[in-house]
Amino acid sequence: MEGLFSFLLFAGLFYFMMRHGCGAHMAHGHHEEKNINDSFVDPVCGRKVGDDQGYGKLQDGHLYRFCSKDCLDTFDLEPERFIKERNTNAEKSTEKTNEP
């Protein structure tokens, strides 16, 4: 009888946690689909790279994603060049969106 009581208590706690606790997000869709706009742009070739694709490199506290090993190797040779180009391109696109 004690084994049955322990089993029912465990089953009740499991149900409660899955229904209202850590498992609740699985049934209620709290995991949203990733937006393609959230992807990274390869600083070498300019291709869009998903946050779970390609290669990543942390440079000066900023994460850069690359579509291929070749682009990563090219970036490693002259990281300042590509960071400067990226910042210049970002400034130009900001200026275009702010024009009347």
C-alpha cells in the first residue's frame, strides 16, 4: 500500500510540474519561430547566416558568424578591415533610412 501511495504522489507531482511548471511551455507554444531578420550577416561575403549555422568567432566582445571556413579564415587574417567595413556599411544604411 505504501508503494502505491508513493507512486500516486510522484505521479501527481509530475503532472503538476508538467502542467504548470517547467513543462508548461511545451504545450502552450512559448517557443516562437525564429525570424529570418534575427540572422547574422557574414562580414566577409555578406551572406545571411542563421544563429545556429556556419562558424562563429568572438572578436572584441562581439559575435561574428561566417557561412564557411574560408570566410572565417579570411576574417582571421585581417579582422580590423572587415569590422571597419561592417561599421561603415551600417552607418550608410542608417543614413539612408533617416533621409526624408
